[in-house]
Amino acid sequence: MRRMQGRSDIELNENGRALAEKTAWGMRNIPFDLAFTSPLGRAKETARLVLGQRGIPVLEDERIIEIGFGELEGTRWTEEDGAAGNERIYNFFHHPERYVPVQNGETIEQLLARTADFMRDICSRRELENKTILVSTHGAAARGLLNSLRTYEMSDFWHGGVAPNCGVAVVECTNGIPRLVQENITYYQEKI
């Protein structure tokens, strides 16, 4: 059973920590200069685990916080429930073009606007040129960041599916222009 976490500040569980530690091991030789993280504890802890003993600045940025689900946050849901379990949640994952948030929830378009703003910002800043930067965020926010680099229809928001937990994407920015090099890299074996 899954839980819609959204902006709820839920800490990493043991499995999340284990995945972050395996990811840290896989990324141990990357010379990060700087890190940006969502202000939510689970993203900050993931960044700390991945960075290990590197003494680099870690900056929080609201633009890469997870999508807000309003009153749906904390709702339990399974794939088997289908639309009967909760049509909004089902549409969010399977028909994002039909997703309508509840009151106080965020639209996918709002998520896309703020994550694209973050991507444009960090790629355009001269002081960040030639820097290796870690960005620690969440599933939908990460998809928003990567979608800012491609042309797509809203029905393909997930671009083949939700990224794996601790999935890594590599983006290169040259002369302020970002380019997706690779995505969905994992440093752990998925359970079958």
C-alpha cells in the first residue's frame, strides 16, 4: 500500500535510508561542489546520506519541493484500487492530463512552472558554470525538472512511469542550455 506524501514532512524509512546509502556508495567518486535540496526532511536526509563527509554547501529551495496534494496527503492507495480507490490519485499517476487537485492542492501545471524556473535559474547562473551539483528532490518534482528539458504532452508527464526511489538523472548545462544525458540510474538491485 502506498501513501500520498506530497508536502507532508514524512521522514525516510529504513528502506529509503538503505537506498540512499547504496546510492551514496555508487556516487562516492563524484566531486560535488554544491547541493540543492527540497526543504522536506526526507530530501534533506537523502542529500546528507549521498554527500557523506563532503563539506559542501547544501541549499534548500522551495521550487523543488514535492507537489502539494492538499487533503489527499497521507491517503493510502494501491494500484489494485484503480480509479475506484480514488479517481484523483489514479488520474495523477495514469492520466495526468485529467488530474484535478483537491482544494489547497497544487496543479501539475503549477509544479511544472516552478521546477522549470529552478532549472532555468541554476543553468543560467555564471557562478554555477563548471560546477557539479547534486539536486535532491521528489518523484513528481524530479519529473517536472526533467520535463522542462523536453517537448511532451501532459498525458506523457510521467514519461514511461514514476522514477525509481533514489533514481539519478544526469543533466549537463552548457552556455546556459541544459541537456538530459541520462535518467533513472539506480545503484541498487530492485526487489522482485
